[in-house]
Amino acid sequence: MEQIVAPPSPPVAPSKDAPQVSWRDLREWIALIERNGELQRIGNPVDADEELAAITYMATRGETAPALLFENLTGDRSGSKVLANMLGSSKERYALAVGLDPDLSIAEMIAESRTIMNRKIAPVRIPKSKAPVNEVVLRGDDIDLTAFPAPKFWPGDGGRYIGTGDITLTASPDTGRINVGCYRQMLHGPRRVGLYCSPGKHGGLDRDAWWKRGEPCEVVAAYGVDPVLFMLAAQVFGSKESEFDVAGGMMGRGIELTEAEFVSLPIPANAELVIEGVLHQGDVAMEGPLGEFTGYYGRERGPQPVIEVKAVHHRKSPILTAALMAKYPSCEIGAYYAIMRSARILDDLERIGVPGVVGAYGHPAAASGWGIVVVSMEQQYAGHAAQVLALTAQCPAAAYYTKWIIAVDEDVDPTDWNEVMWALSTRCHPSEDIDILKKTWSTGLDPSQFEMERRPYGSKALIDACKPHRHLKSFPATTLLRREVYDRVSERWAELGFSGEPPRLTKFHE
């Protein structure tokens, strides 16, 4: 679960009239998805060590798998439940989380996401006495995080990970800016939690800045969070952008925060389980590895800083959110991430001023939307496709890790892999239409770079799967239906014995 910083987007005026989602916290959202047939409760005893992950993995090998609520964890001493596959490969649950119509197509959801992700509503503070997360507050020797069912996901994992579907708050000592990130956290003991931040993450930059001053770094981590906060924590935002402001805009109301017991950072008032503590320079413990979103174990076992936990806040019978990292479609980073990242790519290209871009999609099966980006475009001049490919490859939202950037014409739906393969097979001449960028921005989690020291450097293939611009007028015509025939058949669809709606076509014979 590794992200790197990106340049900030231009400021957006706060939204005062944004429609509100119908839920307020994780529990209300669970009730919503259950009413929509998107939740499966598991009441039988389940061991949090490997068995929970095995059930999750096996149950999610199809893209329509529901969210899984484990209600009976073997050895649990806290009365907790664990929610897994909260979002996963489901565009429907993403839609329910952000207030969109679940029946929208992926392309339509990307377009709507561009709007809601550019709304900003600042968080609001509420009294500690009104914060649901303060139903139980533990301090000092009363703290025992081993009472909670922290999963061990994979046989080769280095331990039990209480933080996977989490959000983590740190602050810049220079500006006071609060960062909300999603970082893996391994449980070391009753009051000790390992925090891994990959190089370049804001959480790690904040930590190092505090240590440079000779001071400990304060941390707040929430292990039971609503889907919008989780989604925003996993996205790439600039150093001057507030994840809380974007989350508030998406929900149509300010995120509720409240005062902590020990640290100066706020805590999410509606979270299920929150810890607050400090990172001391030199206080480390062996951490990792953990099965990652690539489908491989990420990072070798090594020393990482440890949070000294000062206070724990939780609701009665808290619900922990656990994010399985695995091959698609079982990875928690799935449909929602592909949709939101694609929306940000289109925003980047619009800000850069690239004309003719029609759509974009980072396919979730390609390492959770990181590996492949397809851009559809209307060619307007010589070299246009090469320009779109180059700028997409290096725009802030797509520059990190993406290996394959494919340009297709506007008659190809970038979200439909069958259409993309058709364009690759009939419009791309490999010896002329593939360019390679070297020494590009990559990730330490990429197993294709076997030598660890080479992993920060990647490469990108820019693939022009558009009709050749110099031959646009003479290129063979695509086989298309006449519009009047399509309309006539559509009207007779049920009469002809077919169920459901006829396929939606947008291009016709001229």
C-alpha cells in the first residue's frame, strides 16, 4: 500500500451546496450496503490468523463479491467485528459510498467523480462528549491492543497487521498541515505498533521533520473507518491539499473531528477504533514483510519506527476495517481506486491543456489500476497521439509506477478491455507505434525489477493504438450498424425474446 507525493492541484472554492450522502459513519454505510444486497455476514467462528484472509480471498475471486462482515473472531477479547472487502472490485459499493447511482457505467462514474472530488468542505470540530469514538477511552496500563483481532493475512507475513484498512494522521512541524495517509501497521505488543511509511510519503516526511528538530512525531491512527476516508487516504494528493476537505466535499458535509487525550492532532469522531501516540527517533522493531497489492510480498523484513501508544478510543463492539492486498479482483484497492485515479488523470490532462482527450481508465486488474492506463482521444493534428501519450505518462496522477500507456481513438471505450485489445490488434504496428521511456518514477514494490536497488527506477511503454494520422481518410472503415436499423431492433428487443436492455451503441454507419 505504497503511494508517493504529487504536486498540488490548483485550489478549489469550498462547496456549500453539495448534496449529502445518506450515511454518517461506517455502521450506517454497512446498513446501506446490506439493504442493497452488498453485504454478507459471517457468524461462524473464524481465526484472524490466515483463515479470515483465506475466506476473503476465496470469496472474492469474482468481481461481484459482497463485503464480508466477520462477527465471531476466535480469541477476540474486545467484542470486535472485522469488515473485509469493504470496496474491492465493486463499482456499486463505490457509488453507494459517494452518493452516485450504482447503475452508472464506469465511464459515467469517472465523469461524476471528477465533479465530486473537486468539491471541498472543511472539517468541523465537535465536543469530546459527543464523539461516538469516545464510548470507551483507555490510557496507560489499561491499553492492550492485543485484545483486538488484528489479522495475519498471508503465511509469509511478518506478523499481525492491525492497520491495513486504516487512516493515519501526522502534521507538518513547519506549517501545521495535517496529512491523512494509509500506511501498514504491524502489532508488536499491547502498546506498541510498527508504522511503515515508504520513501516520499507525507507521513514519513512529517516524521523526519519532527525528528530533525529533536522532537517526537505525534501520530493518530484509526483502524475502523468509513469508506470515503479510506479511499481518500489511499489517493495521491499534493502537500498543500487536505484529504479531509476533499472527503467532506465528497460526503456533502464536513468530516467530524474531536480533541485527542494526549496529542495535539485531532481524532476522527465517528471512527470505530483510534490510537494516539508518538514516534521516537531510534525506537524501532523488525517489521514485514506483508503481502501487497502486486500479489507478491512487499519489502524484506527490516527495522521500522514504532508508535508508543498513549491512548485508545473505541466504540463499544468496534468494527475494524481490514484491507486484503492480493491479485485482482481480491485486492481491496480495486474499482474505487481505478475510478478515482482515472478522474484525477483527466483533471491533470485538462489542466495541462491537452485538447481532444475523451476518456481515460487505469484498469484495476493491472496491479490495482497502477500498471496500465488507456486514454481515448480525437486526433486533431499530426503528432497529437504522441503528445497525449507522453503527457499522460508523466502527469502527476499517472507518473508513479504506470508501465503501459495506451492511446486509442474516440470510437474505443477505454474502460472496455475487449475494445482496447481490438484497437491494439488492428491499429497498432509494433515496430512503429511503441516508444519506451527509461528511468521513470517507480515503486520499491515492483517485483519485475528483481534487484532492490533498481526498483525506484522504472520504464514506460507508450503505445499508439490509434488509426495512423497520416492515413485517417484512407484507413479501412469500421463495420457499424445503421442508426435506423439499430433503433428498430432495440424497439423489438423484448419481442425477439431477449431479456434486459439492448446494448448501448454510440457509433453508427455514415
